[in-house]
Amino acid sequence: MPRLHFKGKVLVENYHMSVPFHELIPVQEKGFSATASLHDNLIVHGDNLATLKSLLPFYRGKIKCIYIDPPYNTGNENWEYNDNVNSPLIKDWLGKTVDRDDLTRHDKWLCMMMPRLKLLRELLREDGVIFVSIDDNEMHHLRCLMDEIFSERNFLMSLVWHHRKSKQNDIGVSLGHNYILGYTKNSQKFELKAIPVDESQFSNPDNDPRGRWTLDPMDAPNIRPNLTYEIVNPKTGHGYYPPKGRCWRFSIEKYEQALADGRIVFGRTGRAKPQYKRFLEEAREKGRSVSTIWQDVGTATNATEELNQIFDNKGVFQTPKPSDLIRKLILLSTEPDSIILDSFAGSGTTAHAVLAQNQEDGGNRRFILVECEDYADSTTAERVRRVIQGIPTAKDASLNSGLGGTFSYFKLGNIMKKETLIDGTHLPSWNNLSSYIFFTATGQEFDPTIINRDTGFIGETASHDVFLIYEPHVDKLKNLALSLSEARALPSGPKRKLVFAPAKYLDREFLHKYNIDFQQLPFQIYEAIDQD
């Protein structure tokens, strides 16, 4: 397979593996739940690369749908490359705005995207899917990068979203579309869902034996000579041509066949322009086939109008996405209990879309949003708070009454590394260290609901029960160790016990007698259990 090469690639190919884990610190007052939890709906304020790495202990292989809207790299976005890659080349890029005059802006963008996409792939379920919004500035590069990371055999589709209806002719071309690139983690396990049909639009006033139907326009965009002809109303003799700049949707042969089949309708009185009769069963079947051109969802203008309703016309975000765009992606790819992740959260549209879809179909989907900018609280989380509670001034009925729901707000904390445990600076909480140790030692998801602080139990594998002897206080740490009394107090069971502690006062024979495998903090965390 052809591979994409760019400046800095060799430095970032495996950078995601060396990104350190950080603490995830709850900020109770900014959330909308009685108790902050990493298994609630989540909004995390912090660098998205570090946050994605820190979410691995909880969500590796658990996310069904990822939607991201990264910088399009137009040269006008004023983003900066700030990943702390240990290389003189990369360090020369740090903190410098990426603009149109930057000759390495495409290289920087790819260096920024590669490790994030690799971590996002780790978070996906085997039957999961990722959607990435992009425009022509980086579409060609992104497609090559996604082929490399997700494999070209897992390419799902390239959607064309009609994002602008107004005309812009600065260079003689009016750009009216963006792309959404879709890849599965495993194409053999992912199944595209059917978009539900709005059956309220279908009726059967003429008692057609084929069932309920609705009327579609007969005309279509553009002009094609073989689709431009006169349609004559057989009842009135009146002739019709397509509207200016358009053509009919069928050739004359197919039109005559549809007319004979009773599928051409000239209005209720039989004297209006022709329309095509489409039956409900056909619509249900078509719902299983997704067009790659989306003109039936909101535009960028609609997204701004939606955000203005929420924030009372304050213009808090420049480039939002319409919530019905994200809702359609959710409908195509998720079940009612799925988890949806957005690591470039922006104005919080993804959370809005998840809550709206849950309200409509009674689902229990959860969202995880990550936003690194300062507006994570004032815009991203504030939007979610408002759509949950309801906005009295909103014209939209669902926004007016509120969508309901909860979320917990977290911020990215300190790095968890050996040095801080050795010198006592920035000691992580017991829960944070538990999740970090359990995941890195076993490769398995950490479940905070089964931990027991009294016994030190932090989880189990097929072969081991895992325990942690630790306190986030320097004076206490100096005196903590796996002693005889601590060993005898460990719960008995058929499995071996994997115990993490700063020290031990027991010899090898005693450990063997009590089925204990000892690992010293902070040095023996990684690969404590064979993860194969």
C-alpha cells in the first residue's frame, strides 16, 4: 500500500505510546451530576492528546462512534502545534501560529493528527466507526493518513455535506461543500444502520393497494437534454417543462412507465404540476442505503442560528456544526446504549446531538467531549447545561423545554510518573493511581465500581486479584510496605495476588506460601502481568 511521507513523521509515528498518563480531576461545580464520575457523560478540559491517553484505562475498546472536527488548516485558523515531541525539529515548531505563509503547515497538521488518530483507534470498539470533518485543504492528506492507520479496507465512505447555500465568488468558484470521512475499525464487524423513516409524512387518501405514500418533486438539479421534455397532463392537456435550471428526474421512457403504473400525480385536483408517488415500504428500504451527498441536514448558517438560540445571539463560536448533522451520523452508526466521543469538542454540538437523540428514541447513549481551549467551560459545557435545562427564549420546542440528562466535568491534572512518587511532588489520588496501575499492569479496563479502599483491591484478571498499598501523603508513604499483617489481611481466594506497594518486609518463601506476586512502586508497574 502506498504510504504518506511528511516532515516529522518518523518522530511522531509512535509518539502516542510515550505520551504520559495524567490524572483526571473532577470539578464538581462545573458538572451537572450529583456525583462526578468518569462513567457519566463527560466533558474534559485539557490537551486532547494527553486526555485521550488518560482515558484509555476506562474506555479502551469501548467507544462505538467517534466524531471529530479538527482544524481544517486553511491558514486562517491561528492554531499552534504544541505536542512535546523530544526533537529539535519539533521543538522549533512549538508555540508558533500555523498560517498560510507557513511552508510546513501541512507537515505540522499531519504530525498533530497522527498520534491522535492512533489513540482514537485504540479507544474504538471492534465494531466502531470514526467520522472526521474536513475540507479540501487537507482531505487528500487525511485520506492517505487514515488508510495507513485504519487500513484502506476499513474505508467506509466519503460524505459530501452541503454546508453553505449562499454564493461566494472570490476566485470565480463558490465553495458549498465539506467532507466527512468515515472509517471503521473492522469492516467485517461494523454494520451501517438504517435511517428511520418519518412515517407521519405518508398517507393513503386514494386507497392505493400498495399502501401509504407521499409525493416527491419530479424535477432535479442541473440540465440534461435527455431529461428535458414536455410532460402533458392527460386530464387537462396542459403541458409542463422542468423549472429553469433543472430537468426531470426520469427519462421519458421511465416517465411513461411510471404514468402507466399510476405513480404520477397532478395534485389533489389533477390540475397541478406533476409529482412522483413514493410508497412507505420503498422509503423504508431506501433508508438502508445511505447517499454520500447530504443536503437534508442543516447548513453552517443553520448551525449558527441554533447556537444563537442557545446563547441569545451572543456569537460565542465561529464555526459550529448543526446538531442534526451529528444526529444523522449517530443514527447510522450506534445503538441506544453506545458511547460517542468527540475530542475536538468546540461548541459542544456532539453532546447536544446525543441528548436530543436520546430524548427522541428513549436511548441511553453517553457522550465524551474533550476540549483544550479556555472556552471548555464557558461555551462547551455551558451549551450542554443550557440544552439540558431548557432555554425559555428558544424557538425550537425541544430546546425550549430542555433535553434532560447529566454530565461530569473533569480537568486534566498532573502527569503520573515515577519521579513524582520518588520525590513526593504531585502525588496522584488513590483512585487515579489505581486506574493507572491496573491498566498499565494488565492491559485491561479499570472498573472503579469494584474497587475496595479498605482492602486495597483494585481489580482482577483471569489469573490475579490486584491490590494497591498506597497513600497520597509523603509521611505515610515512607512507612507503607507489604508486611506480615498486610499480607494476612488480604482477602483469600483461588487466584494469585498481585500487590503493588512502596516496599515489602517479607521473604520470597512467605510470598510463595501466600500466592503473592509483589511489585514495587513506582518501578515495577508496566507489564506486571503478561497481557497476551
